[in-house]
Amino acid sequence: MFSSSKPCGQPPPKRAGQMAAHRPHPPAITADRPPGALLVTLLTFNGSLGVLDSFEFEPEPGIVIHAKGDVRNGFQLEIKRNHNLLEDDPRPSKQIPLQWVGESWINEPAMLNHGIVKIDSAPCCPLEDSLFKIPAPEKTLRAAHNMDGSAPGKITQRDCQTWIVESTDQAVRDGAFTESVAAYLYAIKQ
């Protein structure tokens, strides 16, 4: 979602007695919006840092870009345009600001569908073009044995987290995101 407001959702402070496990810190970003820039935020669900599902652009309404589906049936890329997160059920448990993206990468009116809610699968700006270069994960869950009783060949399971990390890598290669965004997402991926 897009915003001129301050970044939201910083990681909670450590509580007394909490394990001192190292948790990576999100990339450092300024609170002030650079002219024409939009804030890219990572949404996490299920109360667990690292369950990556969607990119969000601040504020409300905004857009959510994610790989929707599951490993049994496969995924499809989806963009929720002019979307209000407050209407989501469940709502994201965390919103982690990742980076301000410059105006050369975005087309805010088109991304927000000129104020009309829409579920879309067609990119409308250079940032979305970059992210969509990475296809949605295909079906990767298979039966334990093939119909002839033999074990299936080895597969690499891809899911929504995989797509977020891979599409972020693509955006880094294209120059939309910084290396620190990709490094953070790799560090928290489960």
C-alpha cells in the first residue's frame, strides 16, 4: 500500500527472560517519505515472523501483491488494488517496512486502480513488471508413491515465501530494491 505517512510495524522489543536468539533487523529506512516515493512493507501472518505472504504498500487503501494458493494446487500471482487491510480476515500480524521505492518504479493512480477496488493479475508499472518476472510457484506437493508404486523424483518445493524471496531478488537485479531488503527476507524465511 502507498503512503506519505511514517513507516509502521517495528519489531517488538525483547521481553525480560526471552531467549536471546538472534533475530535479523529489517532494513533501516527513513521516517520521512522521499518525494514521489512509496513505502513497500512486508506483511506477516499467523503470528510468526517469517511467514511471508504479501508485499504491501502504505497507506490505506493500497495494494497487496502476493502468490495466492498452496503447494497441493499451485499458486497464482494476485494484486489487490485499492485494498483496505483493515477489512482483511485474518489481518496481518505484522507490517514490516522494507524500503521506499522511487517514483520511476511506480504509477500510483494505476496501481490503486484510480480508487476502484479490483483483484488483478496484470502488472501496471515497472516495479510490478519486475516482481512478475518470477512466475508463481507451481503445484509441488505429490503423493508418496507414483501410481506404479515407485517413489516420485526429487522436487524443490516452492511456496508463497519462495516467491517473495525470488521476486525480491529480481527487483534487486533490476534496481528497484536494495540488497539489504533481499538479505533480510532470506534471513527470516522459514
